[in-house]
Amino acid sequence: MPKFAANLSMLFTEIDFLDRFDAAADAGFAGVEFLFPYAHDMGELQERLQRRGLTQVLHNLPPGDWGAGERGIAALPERVEEFRDSVETALRFASVLGCRQLNCLAGIAPEGADPQELRDTLVKNLRYAATRLEEVGIRLLVEPINTRDIPGFFLSTSAQALEILDSVGSSNLALQYDIYHMQVMEGDIAHRLQEILPRIAHIQIADPPGRHEPGTGELNYPFLFDHLDRIGYDGWVSAEYRPKTTTREGLGWLAEAVARRS
């Protein structure tokens, strides 16, 4: 049975961020993730996790200037030194929070940039980060993101991501597979999950087209959850969606998924 985590950057936003840890635990989630921890005191985040016995499943490497629209810097040739610094920043937080997986955002391709140079920079940076994280027992992930929500995002399909993984050549680099993003970009979700399962270390969910909770859109999530059981996925499945009303009102999918496996 998949282990379900709540993305606290997107769920329970009706309450203050630090209160979302309790809300997630009360709702039945065993783990949490969020986009970035860097604006918070790491000791306070650690206390919230430990008090409720929650696992910090994942957070992202620093993305550059998020407020200015940057969505990662790993593919940007002029930002290599900044990227390496960002790995150390992420490591400091992950070590305190007990987080064993960090996700790397490739970034948006600058207008007129050479795609081959961007690819080569991404490969070089991922190779560096995967090696550095392996020294401390933390796995690096990389995530393709759809270009409808983030136009110009450099890494946008699972095939492209797998080619990058092959080029990096590290056993410490795996795929973060976001079902919502991949349904937008390529579909055929059940088959693709089974085909590339050995390369997937983390799954995120939302229901297109609105990116709301499972059961509000076009995907058959009860089937997909059963499918993950059938193909032997035993990692985390993180709810990274925009609740259609409030988070609590939209959690029927979680209760149903747990009941089907009890």
C-alpha cells in the first residue's frame, strides 16, 4: 500500500504553515513535504515533525528567486556556483529534518538559450549533487514539469528525464513522477508507471485539469492506487494539489484509499 504524505505548501493553506503539521497528522497522513523550508527556523520545523511522529519525505533545493518567477537554476550555465551553494543549504535543512530525499528543479529555459548547453549544464549539476548527497545518505530526485503550467520549463517529459538520468549515470539519482504533470504532457499513466517503475523514487498526485484532489477530474485514482499496489510500488505518494474547497472537505479520497486496503 502506498504511504500517503501531504504537501504543506498546497494543503491546509487555510491555516498558518506551522499549524499544518498537526492538521496533516490529524487527517491521517504519515508524512509531509513542502516546496521549500528555507524561510523557517529548522529547529522549529524539526519540533513539529517529531511531536507528531511525521516523516519529512521531501523538499526541493533552493530554486533561485521564486518571487521573481524563477523555477530552479540547475540547467542555467551562469548559475553553477550558486547551484553548488544551494546543495549545501538544502543539506543543512535536510540533515536536521531527517529528510532523505531532495528534489532538483531544472528551471525555465532562457529565451534564445542553446538547448544542448542547458542539457549539459543540468547533467553536470545533477552529477555533482547526486555525488554530494550520496556522501550523507540522501537521494537526489529530478522532476519533469508540464509546460502548460510553467511555460518553458526545461525538463518536461519522462522520456527526457530518463535520458538525463542515464547521462548522469548515478545510482543516487531517481525520478520524481508527478502524475498530474505527466498526464498533461503525455498521458498513458498506468502503463508508464509500470514501465519505468524501477527509476521512480517518489510520486505526487493531483487530478487534472484543475489540479484539485483525486476524484475531481479526469483520472481514475482508485484504479491507479490499486495499480501501484499491483506493480509493487512501496514508496511515498504525496498529495500536491489545490483543494477545490477546503483541504478537510476534500479528503474523502484518502479515507477511501485507506479503507480499500484495510
